[in-house]
Amino acid sequence: MPRETIAQFQIERLEILTPQGEVDAELLPALSDSQFLKLYELLQLTRIADGRALSLQREGRLGTFPSSLGQEASQVGSAFALTAKDWVFPSFRELGVFLSLEYPLSQYYRYWAGDERGMLCPAEMNIFPINIAVGTHLLHAAGVAMGAQYRADPVVAVPYLGDGGTSKGDFHEALNIAGLYRLPLVAICQNNQWAISVSRKSQTATETLAQKVVAFGIKGIQVDGNDVLAVYQATREALDRARNGGGATFIECDTYRMADHTTADDARRYRDSTELESWRDRDPLLRMRRFLEQRGLWDEAEQAALEQTQQQQVDQAVSEAEAMPAPTAEEMFRYTCHELSSRQQEQLKECSDGSP
């Protein structure tokens, strides 16, 4: 028999907002002017809160911190599409997600100061703790999605990961299960072109990261990750699909990590400065601001007022975070195991009363 093609696939890329602030009117999300303004406010707040965190780290008031500079649109745009009942599984670079979901910034700062209580999520929020181990939380997200499907609960599990996470075994196991059972899961991948010091091109041979999930029977799409409107639209469509039984979606947000991997890194040792400069004109805040200005919704006075208000908001969060009493040694045990072993009980006693 002659050879025949038995399967084909294609990956779409979505862009709505150009770096100059111009839009494709046919693709523009059905959002109100107040919602467009809210998106920009969240982008700006993420930028300011991120900058303050870097300053606090340099002053010794926070520990090692991962900046989200340049990736704000991927975070804010996706989180803006979520409902309060959806379950979010963050990795370690999702400040914009936390702010968009109104997680207390004081607690977020407290976590990065080394206090695990910062991730004691308020009862009304469905946000799992920050996950540092790359990719492992995707399995947790798949489990929650399977439970929601079993209970016919119209919620969606939304894990966040970076490009490096797509090279982990956990990624393939979780997405394989999500595809097999058509789980209500939407994975948001911030492809910032670098997995610490390993470039995207040195990590995987695929032309896109989105195409990796085709093998699992999942829809994959690439969006301009610096276009907050494209990220929002792709996420909203994926969430609707998941809630209506259409299965999982993988969204590759094509963006760039403008900062070092963390404050413990020096990207100048492995990254070409010309590459960095080529992304500056694609700044997600600038393009959204230009969009608002062209619609007559924004000007310099409003920008100055917003920055002042948000600086005060961040100041208040820092004050609240640093006013929290230090955790006790007992709390290491209280939030680690549901039941303590006999050895742990002895250790707890030693911490509590100082007895040998």
C-alpha cells in the first residue's frame, strides 16, 4: 500500500493588540471601558509591586525573589478571565495572578520574606500555595479537575507554568490524563524564552510549545503573551470550552523575562543584551496604555494619579507584612503534617518548652 497521511495538526496564534496600541476590531473582547481600565490598573499594580519586592530584597527585607517584569499581560490577562470558584495552581512567578484575584499583597510579601503563613489562602479564595518544584503542581491540578468532573461541578483547574515545565515528566503525565478524560483544565504556560539559564531553543526542538499537547488530544494555542487582550480572550474561550465538556486547553503565552531568573541570578552571564533590547518595544504596559489613550480613556494626569495611589497601596501592604508577629517554632509542625509522628511530637515538645 502507498503511504498515506493519517493525522495532521495546526497551531493558531492569537494577537489583538499591537505594540502601538492598535487593535483588530473583529477580535476585540466584549469588555466595557471600565474593564479595559481595570486591566491596565492591574498591569500597573503588578509592575509597581514587583519593583518594590526587588527593592525589599536588596535591603534584606525579603528573601530570593522572582521578578515578573515583562510578563504582566500573561498573568493579568489570564486571571482576569477566571471566576472566584475556579482553582488556581501558581508556580513561583505569578504576582499578577495573585493581584488580579485580590489576594492580600501583604501576605504575598510575607511569604517571600520566609514566612509560610503568607500562603494561608483566605477561605473565599481557591488558590493553592506557590509551587517551587517545576511542573509537579500540574498533577495536582489534573486531580482537582477530575474531581470537579466527577461531581459535575462547573469549575476549572488552572495551573501556571513556564517553558521549562513542558520538559518535565509531570507535565506529560498530567496533560495526558487531562486529554484522556477530557478534564476541565486550562494550563497557562508563560514561555518567557528562558528556563533559568537554558534558552528555549536549547530546551526543546518543537517549533511551538503549544503543539506538544496535540499528542494528548488537547487543544493548544499560542498567543502574544505581551498582549493582555489576546491572553484574556484565549483564556476566556478555553474556560468556556472546559465548562461545557470540551476538555482541556494549553495556552502558550509568548513573552519574555526582562529580569534575571531570580535575585540570586545574573542573566548577563548567559543572555545577549541585544535580545533583551529587542523586547522592550513590546512592553505589555505601554501597548495597553496606548490603546486606552487612543480611545480617549487615559492621559498623563490619570497616569500620575494611578501611580501615586498604587504606591500608597504597596506601602500599606509592606507595612502590614512587616507588622506581622514572627512565626513560632511550633508553626513548622502545625502546617506540615495532619498528624505528627511520635518523633515529631518529641521535637515539638522540645521547641515548645525547651526540654531535651
